[in-house]
Amino acid sequence: MNQPDTTLSALDIIPTPERALSLRVDEELHAEAREYLRAGLQGAANSQRAYSTDLRQYRFWCQANSYDSIPLTPVALVEYVTFLGRTRSFFTVQRHLASIAKYHRQNQQESPTTQEQFKVFMTGFKLKKTIRQKQAPDFSLKQFRQALDALSPTPTGLRNRAILLLGFTGAFRRSELAQLDIDHLLMDDGGLVIRMNRSKTNQFGEVEEKAVSYANEPEYCPILALQQWLTLVDRDQGPLFVRIRKGERVTDQRLSSEWVNIVVQQQLGEFFTAHSLRASFVTIAKTNGADDLEVMNQTKHRTTTMIQRYDRRRNIRKHNASGKLGL
């Protein structure tokens, strides 16, 4: 049997003009590659804003104290962390250190955060500095219902009702609520499905879905509240939650995440924050028998450790076995 000829001819090696054109790296390819690199360096929008703020303060401190901002010596970094520690929590200081390390990496300099001298200092800093992170308080169902009952049937009231109910039953972060568009919602007789393309734990744009069920009581139903709000908005695309001007004029301007937090505080009290919606969801769901997997399907947490941090049943006054000893 004749074997096929596998030798290459000159025509196989020398590209034709058409092949040469397809192999050429053009300017559009360079631009696309630069955009990927920029996105990788900057990270998510919220992370980039925090990084820019941290870096601006860091440079100002270096200038005020006659230090070069890059590369920074471990001794200078010790002084800067001590300065931050006077007014900031341990976790906030950690974020500043991550920004400083990133700044050095981007400029191809060794970060002082990796130096052994600085690591020894941070061990002592952690021991002396409280590391208990301030947590958003949870609310009871009674408190939540009272806040909803106080809302008027105005455009502002309808919007705020939808924000509170969706934020609670969907265990949303305030940034996620602000980013929702109308076409992210899929409603049918079985309930509501919300599709999200990006979140704090999903930076690469994989499609995530959350499901919300109809409530037994219509006045506390998140789906009916959304339907009432959407009837008023009268659009089938664009931002879901928008600003409302004086005279109850509904705009098409997206509501910011800061305003979502304000809405929660206006309706529930200044003691609470938008994060209370998530914390209360976890606590109440767990109290009513939901397992970790059911909760994580809604919160989109990756580990049960985070669920335990959100579960406010660890409150030693509200949930303590000493009252169940029969004394």
C-alpha cells in the first residue's frame, strides 16, 4: 500500500498574500489586547474606585512625610499603617495594604508588604488592634412588615416597597439592586427569576440566577410589588430602579447604590443599612429551617463559612441556651 506523501512543499511553507494578511497582527488586535490588560489591572469598577481612593491618600501621606511612594521602605510602611490604625479598622487597613501591594506590582517593584520585618509588625498590629468587623444589624419580620405598612401608594412608596421586598427576598447587595435592568426579570406563574451578569463574587460575567417566590400575603409579595412599580414605569428595558424628582416625577436615571442604602435607612431606621437586607434574609431563613445550600443559592456565597458570618443568630442575647435550662 502506498504511504501518503507528508513532505512539505514550498507552497506550504511560503504563505500566499491572503494568508500573510490573515497572520499579520494589526492595530485592532493590539487595541483589543490592551483593553484586556487594562481590565485585568483595574479589576471590577467598585474595586477600582477603592484602589484609586486608597492610592490617592497613600501618595498624599508619602508626600507630606517626604517619602518616595514607590518603592516604599518597610519602615515607612510601618509608620503609614500605624497612622491608618488610629482611625480605621483592621480590615480597612488590610484593604489599603492590598492597594499598596498592587501599586508596586504594576510598577514592577517589590512590595514592602512582603518583607519579613513588616510581617512581624503586622502580627503585633493584629494582636493589639481589634479585628471584630462591624456587622449590619438584622431586623425581625415584624419590623419589616411595619416598615412596609408605613409606605404610601405614591411613586416613591411603590419604588421603595419593591426595593425592600426584592432586596430582602433576593438577598441582594445594594450594588446588585442598583445594577438591575428590567430585562433581567423573568416573571411567570411559577414566580420570578432574576438574571445577573456580574456581582461581587462573579467578576467575570457568568450568568447567575436568583429565584423569588410569590408571598402568601399580597401586601408583602415582592413579585406583586415589582409588577405595580413596572406598571408605573411603563418601560420594558433600562434600569429597574430609578430616581424620582420633586412632584413624584419618575425619571429614567438609574438609582445609585448609595440611594439604595438611604432608602433602607429611611424606611427601617438609621441603625440599619442596605446590608441588613442580606443579613436578615440569612438569619430568618436559617431560623425557619433553610439549609446552607438553599441559602447559598440565593446569596451566591461560595462557602458555608460566609453564611455563618451572616447568620445573626449568634447574637448572645437573642439566642442563648442559658434560658432553656429549666431553672
